[in-house]
Amino acid sequence: MREKATVLNSDDIERIIKRISHEIIERNKGSENIIFIGIQKRGVPLAKRIKENIESLYSSEIKLGKLDISFYRDDINEKIKSDVNITEIPFEIKGKDIILVDDVLFTGRTIRAAMDAIMDFGRPKSIQLVVLIDRGHRELPIRADYVGKNLPTSLNEFVEVKLNETDNEDKVSICWI
Amino acid sequence: MEFENLKSKNKENLIIKKGFVINPQTQEKFEADILILDGKISKISKDITHNNADSVREINAEGLYVCPGFVDMHVHLREPGNEEEEDVESGVRSALRGGITSIACMPNTMPVLDSCYLIEYIKIKAREINYNIYPVAAITKNLQGEVLNEIGLLINSGAVAFSDDGRGVQNARLMYEAMRYGGQFKALFILHEEDGNFSDGGLVNEGYYSAMLGLEGISSLSEDLMVQRDIMLSKVSGARIHITHISSAKSVELIARAKAEGVNITCDTTCEHLFFNDSVLTGYDTNYKIKPPIRSEYDRLAIIEGLRNGTIDAIASDHAPHLLLEKNISFKEASFGSIGLETLFKASLTKLFYEEKLSLEKIISLISLNPAKILNIEGGEIKVGSIANIAIIDINNENIYESDNIISRSKNSSFIGQRLNGEIRYTIVNGKIGFSNN
Amino acid sequence: MDKKKDILSLDEFSVEQINEFLIQTESFAEILKRDIKKVPALRGKTIINLFFEPSTRTKVSFEIAAKRLSADLINFNTSSSSLRKGESEIDTIKTINSMENDLIIIRHSDSGYINYFAKNVPVPVVNAGDGKHEHPTQALLDLYTIYKNFTNLKDLKIAIIGDILNSRVARSDIKLFNKMGMDVKVVAPSMLMPEDFSSFKTKFANNIDEVISDADVLYMLRMQFERQERKFYPSIKEYNKFLSLDMARFNLMKKDAILMHPGPVNRGIEISGEVMDIETLNKDKIKINAQISNGVAVRMALLYYALS
């Protein structure tokens, strides 16, 4: 894998977090009924940043869950991912507006799996989707409600997201496979 | 590879040219031709020329060793009763493949060789196929360890020795009476030493590996106690005893001491016990499930030392054929035993000559002259006037031993997959080429 | 095609893999805490539970684990009668092979049978206990239980007490605990120990009182009367005196020490009824039920691993 171009740097990401925070507040008319669920791995720190940003603006506490979708994948017959991350949703989600956060939206299959998983925990009022990058090539009728950046790609490219919490730097780049 | 029709009565005269003759009796090796006329060795000397070229078949033995045919004093032929595993004829072919010209066959057949007519039956079978088979009769009726057999009558019928092989006589008093009575006939007792209280339920040597593998152990005490018992019984009764397939260091020590004290005792071990230690069991390969069990490296080294210093007189195969379905199951359910006629020489050569540097003459003695002497039968020598029982061997050959190579009706060999040295080129039995392989 | 992932023993797993496995198991334990305790991870997979030896706990534990992951599990009970040696077992294997399946869980009363079996089937095989040899899933759930309690495994003092000779749990535990750097001591009378146990690489004592106040983990084994082909131990009374855990000894255990047992407990033999009855009040100390619930999570993780 070879890096082709840097798409977002640390400042860009920070700006996006701030913008999306405001969009979420605007659309949900505040933060009372929302909870965040980050998809393992990099959706979790992204969700945490947005959540903390909103908390600092409205000084209210918002719940954050972690979700690993390995058990819900639709490609088990081709491959089962053998490393599984922890799922942690230690609160009631019934009737809540869930802000689901992931780093890259691609085929839409991860989001399908995440929604199935969430439904096993209860019946939320709504699920809204935040992604840092939307790279196109959807295979399912799924779209994001909040997009950091739309990034048209070809199928032989790969979007690499690095975050401080997981990779010690904030950077999004596009790579050759 | 060729086997002669065993039943054909054709006699031919043979001349073996340019081989190295090994004479275990004198521990000599020398280059010579051997002329065989009418089934007997008629001349041994350099550059024998013969007049009537047509009636003498020539064997070129250049680069090969010419040995007395091997004598295997512990073979299970399975006939009568279990011919699906082996019968006299298939067993003999297997023996020929191994350079063996005489065998002693054990009595644990169905029915047990415990009556005169069965001993005679085996002798007749042997004559039909021109092979030297010496039946061993059971010590006790039906090998039950309860009632003594007709030792006198059985000797008259041709029993070469007596053995309750497979279990051994557990009752010391009965063994003692057998020895006392056998003494009247100068009977030889071939003793399988196993104390059932120590061995029942056991599968492998009690030790490091049995603990690790969770397999029930058989302590070497099972053997040692019985060896000690029978040495004492022999001392008192004066009976001639031969301990077969000894496996433990302690047994070697006990027998060495008994010999030094003048007890009328000899013993043999098997190729498995001199070749393997119990670390081979880690794969649960049932071909290593034998009795007595393959023991520790410490025991194996003592066996090697016993062979080197003469405490152990002979090597036998304990050829024990079993059907695949008795071996291709869990270790616990599998039967005990490995076939061994075809590997007797090769395994001995590989381990003792190439690794342990024993002399070739010594090794040949262990599998020809010594067992012949113990059984008090002809064989083990190459000399003018004696019947031509000869194995012509190539010691330079080296091969992986494969199941497909096996001639025996059963394929349960511990040596499958082993790199073995040596090859049999000709086996000559009673003056006839029984097997050739060039 | 990758090599099929048999789990016959834990010998092939490195310390790093075991550590990783303990962490991964948390993700499976989490599923068991949900209201809906089921995920579709192994949907469409068929698992055969092949028990040649009677078992309740292990069989049910695997069954729950498979069902929590949405696999179809089929119980196949068969007695390994050897009327005609060999035939029944070979035929059973052929029958199993001809059924569509993705994984086979197997228990057999003969040590090493699993190795033979695994060679003859094309799908991954998970050892649910073979004779006196190995019980790898029990060892992993034991380790996981200890890990949940202490986190740091290194140099933990563990005493394994009872019929070591006939115990596959002991063999698997000893190997795994040693591998993880724990300080293992076995406690048994001479006739319930192999004569040469140097392969275990453990310390050894004859009497529970030598370890009771020193051990961090007290692991009591079941007296396997059904597996003792040669019975030499004199009596239960003798066992109680030197090897059992009664209330007086329970009170001598270290403050943070835990008590474990692979189950089912013979009340009044290895553990007194009195001690068993206080388990609900002493969950921090008596981990026998925790072992059972941890067993499901561990087996879920293993099934998932074997099929990935």
C-alpha cells in the first residue's frame, strides 16, 4: 500500500468535528435525547470527540457506547474476522436518538450490520449516521446524515484514516492498494 | 523381486561367486565362492570352477555378504485360526523377504499349539513348502496358566521349546513344577515375563511419556519381578530358560548377574526395543503399541549395552501380525504387536552396525548362530557338509521403509517411515533360492 | 485453503495468543450480559457435538455457546462399544463426514483418540476431553476465571489437588498455567500421581495442609472413580483427612485466594457440603459457578476462532 495524497490533516479534522457537532445539535434541537455509538475501532474516538465537543458547548452529559460489528457481518462464509473488539452499551437505548459514528462510509455493509446489532439492544427512536469520509461505491440503500468530506475514489484506492487515539496522529490519506 | 514357488520339488545346484562369506562361529569374513550341490554346501574356496555349466546356477555375489540364513526364534504365524492376519505360507514369504531361513513359531494360535497333532500339523506345513519351522508348544493347556501340558509327548512330536507367550505363567508354583518336569526332557522354556498385576490395563511404558500422554503405564517391574522369579526357579530346578523380548535395563542387569552365577539362562530382545524409546508415542501411533512396551531411552541404552557385552544372546522379531481394524483405532483399543520378519536384519544393521558400530559378524551371530544354538537346531553356520541355509545381503543400500514394501499379510510395522540400511538380495533355504531381489 | 484449525490441545498456542484470547473472550462474555443473548456470527454453520462418553456440563456448555452465536448444533451421542473392535468407530466417522457440517466437537474416553479422529475428518475438530490426556477448553475457562480475578497471572501460586493421575483437566491446566508463568504445585497421594511426573514441571506435595494457607488459587479435582481402572486409594475417610477441603481448611485460605473445581463436585469427598453451601455468600472466593458461566464465553470464542 502506497500513499497517494493527504486528504485531511489534523486541523481539517478538528474543523469537521466542530461543524458536525453543530449540525447534530441543530437537527436534534439540542442534546437531551441523543446518545453516541461509535463503531470499533476508529468510530469510537471520533464519536468521543464529537460528544465531548457538544458537552463543552452545552455542559450536559451525553452517553457514549462502543459497538463491534464482527458478529453481524454478512460475509462470514468468505471470512470471519478473528480479532473481535469489545461491545459496550451499558445503558438503555429504547426511545433514544442514536448518533452512529464511523470513520469511512464505503459499501454500506458495516452500517447495515451496526443497525442490526443496535436493534438487538432495543428499539431506538432514530438512528443518524456520522462519517468522516464518504468514499462512494454504495452496495446498499444507505446514506450518511452528517459527512465530514465526500471523497470520490476508485475501487483500487484505499482510504486510510489515522487518529491520535489509535494511531498517534490525525490524518486521512488516499492510498493505492 | 521374486519368490520361488515354495512347493516345487525342483532341486538345482548353485554356485555363489565372489561374495564375502561371514562365519559367525569363527567371527571371520573372507572372500570365497560357495558351491551347493544337492542342497548341501559342498565346497567353500576361492575361484571354484565347475565342469557341468548347465546344471549349476550361478549367483554373482560381488560386493555382497554371504551369511548363514537368519534364525528368528519368536514369530507369530497366526495359523491355525487367524489366517486373515497371516498364515504359514504368507509368514514364510515374509521371512524369506527378511533373509530368514528358520523360524520358531509361538503357540498362541486358535486352537493353541498344545497338542501333538497341532505340532505335527505345523511340521507338515513346513515340509510342504520346504521351509524350516520349529513349533513352540504351550507350557500350559490352552495358555490358561492352570494345567501343565504333555511336555514329554510334545517334545517327541517336534516341539522345539515351550512358552506361554502373550501372558506368561502367573502362578509361580506351576512354573516351578513345569521347570522341574521339563528338566527330565531337557526342555527349553521361552519365557514371556509379565506380572499381570502390574500390566493389566496398561498400554505403554510407565514413565515420563505415559504421564504426559495420559496413557496407562506398564511399569518395568512387571517384567523385572518375573525375570527375577524365573531365575530363582531355574536355579533350584536346573531348567534351561530363555527370556524372550527383554525390554528393561533391570532385566539386563538381572540376567547378567544370573549368567555370572552360572544359571542356565539366555535371552533375546526385539528390534523395537533396541531401536526406539517411548518418545515415539507422542503421536499415538498404534504401531508402537507392543508388549512389552517400548521403554525409556535409559532402558534402550542398557539393551544396546547388553547386546554389545553378550548378556543378550539374540535378536528376535516378535512378528505379530494384526488386521488394520485392530490397529486403525484408538490407542487404548488397538491390539499389541508389530510385524518384524522383514525388518529383523535391516533394523539391526541400521542401529547396531551403523550407529553403535558393532561388528557385522557380531550382528549376524545375534540373528543366526546364537538363536540356532539356543534352540539347539541346525543353522547359523556356513560349513562344508551342512544344509545350505544362506542369506546374501547388501549392507550399502538405504531406503525409507514403506507400508507398500511389506510382504506380510498384515501391515502393522513399527518401522514404517524409518530410514533403514541394508537389503536382502538372496535367501537360500535348504539349498533352494526362496527369494531373490536384484 | 488454510490449514483447518483443530483445537486438540493448547500446545500450539503461544503466550501472546493466549493473552489475546483472554482479551477477546471479554467480547463474547459481553453478549451474555445482553437482554437478547444471541448474535448472528455463525449463522448457517453446522456444528456437531459428538460425545462418545457421557457428559452433561461440557456438552451443554458447548451447546449454549454455539446457539448464542446462531450456529446449528446437533447432538450426536454414541457409546464407543467395541463389540467388533474398530468397526463402530470408523463407521461413525464415515457417517459424520457424510453429514454436512462445519465443525465437530468431540469427547472420547481414550487418550489420543481425538488426534486419530481429527486426521480422518476434513473439518476443524475441537477437543472436549480425551481420556486422561487433554481438556483444552476447560483449561482455558479455568485460566479465564483466574485472569478475571487476578489480571496479572505471573507467579500466581496455584495448587491442584486430587487425582492427578486420571485427570485430563489437571494435565491441560498444568501445561497452560506453566506456560503463563504461574507457580504450579500438585497435591496428591502417591497412587494418584504418575510415577514419573517430571514432564509436568511442577512442585509436588502429598497433603492439602502444605498448600492451604499459601495458594492464591486452590483447584480441587474431582475424584474420578469412573476413570480409575486400578483402585488403590484406601477410603473416603482417608481422603478427607489429607486432601479434602472442609470448613476449617477453607478458613485458612488467604484473604484474596479463590477456590475452583471443574465440576461436578462430589460433596463430602473433595469439598465438604458445608463449604459448597456457602458459595452464594462467598462469590468472591468460591468460583465454581463462575467457571461454568465463563465456560460458555470461552467456548464461544473458541468456536468463533476455529471457524474463522
